[in-house]
Amino acid sequence: MSVLIREAELRERLLKDNEEYRRLAAEHQDYSDKLEDLTNKHLLSEEEQVREKLLKKKKLILKDQMYSMVQKVRKQMESESS
């Protein structure tokens, strides 16, 4: 459980202190909102289906980038405390 709390604390710290992380998080949220709009439709056109797949891929790429930033901060903190 402490690992999860620490993960959340690291994300909050990055949101507060790191402009790039904030930009990635905002873009990730934008993609989430657009995906939700598509998900709320009962039937998607071919174009919307392609757009949905593209948004999911972009969102995952951003999530991976954000995760990498969290891991980098975690390693820095661990090395500083050693």
C-alpha cells in the first residue's frame, strides 16, 4: 500500500513542480475526454472507430511517458536518501 501512496505522492509532486509532466497530464486528460465522447455514442462510423483507436494509442504513449517520469523521480529520491 505504501508503494501506491508513494506513487500518488510522486505524481502530485510532478504535477506541482514539473511543467512537462503537467502538459502530458493535460493532454492525457484531453484524450480521455474525447474517448469518453466517442464511447457515449451507440454506433461509431468507420472514421470514428479509427479515431478511437488513434486516441487510445496516443493516450497510452502519454501514460508511458508520465510513468517514466515518475520512475525517474523515484530513483533520484532513493539515491538521495541512500
